[in-house]
Amino acid sequence: MSSDDRRPDPDGPDGPDGPDDDALLAELGRAVSEEAVVTARRREAARAAFTWRTVDAELADLLHDSALESGAVRSAGVPDAARTLSYGNGDVTLELEVDGDTVLGQVVREADGGTVAAVVLLRRADGAETSAEVDPSGFFRFTDVAPGPARFVAGTLTTPWVVL
């Protein structure tokens, strides 16, 4: 292939001076019209995916899980003991005790010992959400909690998914 074969056709839309105005406007028109092709559902999915960019930095760290302690093996003859979990993110700590279908907890701000949130949310994998009011001491309670994946949200603290 010679260098002459790669030159634009002077009689084509990309003449020696580049694309003519009509061709450029037509190309711009096609690019702008493509915006209408993107559905609302795809736009929402793109926005949701964008929110995941900082998810690791926003999740609270698991500080303690009694189910992971050595010797925490359960036998068939011993009733299940309550499971305790602790999460931290910055100066906020979330303490949980899971006992059967009841979850008791406390939200504490380490700096001044005050509470962080007025409400704690319990989110399930299916999207269901339950809320519990936090008392002035930071305590809250969920009842009738079914086993399965869950996460807790208290103000700016969000726990990773945990199986209750």
C-alpha cells in the first residue's frame, strides 16, 4: 500500500481540508440523537453503579464477632448462645447482640460518648428495611428478625453484609 492510497479522497466528505460543515453537522446530530436512545432504566443503573466507587471506604470494619472466636463450635446438646458483633468506622462504634430472633444494640460515638443516629436501619438482601429508634443512651432493639443476610445502617456507619 503506497502513501497515496491512504490520502483522503478530495471528492469525498473528508476532502483535503477535513470534513465539510454539512458532514460535521450531520455527525454531531447523530451523536446528540443517541442520548435519547439511553433508557431511564440504564441511566439509573449507571448512577447506582457510580455510587459503588467508594463503597469500601464507607463500610464499617468488623471489630469483633463471637462466632469467629476459637472454641465457638456449637454442639447439638447446647442451646445457641447469643452472638455479639462490633463494627467501627472512625469514631463511631456499633455493638450488636443477636439472640434468637432479637437483635439488641448500641451506637456510640467515641469522641464524646454521645449517640450518632436517632434511627438504626436493618436492611435485608431482598431490599426489605426495618427501623428501630435509638434511645438517648444509644440503645435500640429489633424483634422478630428472621435469619439470613443483613446489614445495619446507623447515621454514617454502614456494616458489611452479615448472616444472622
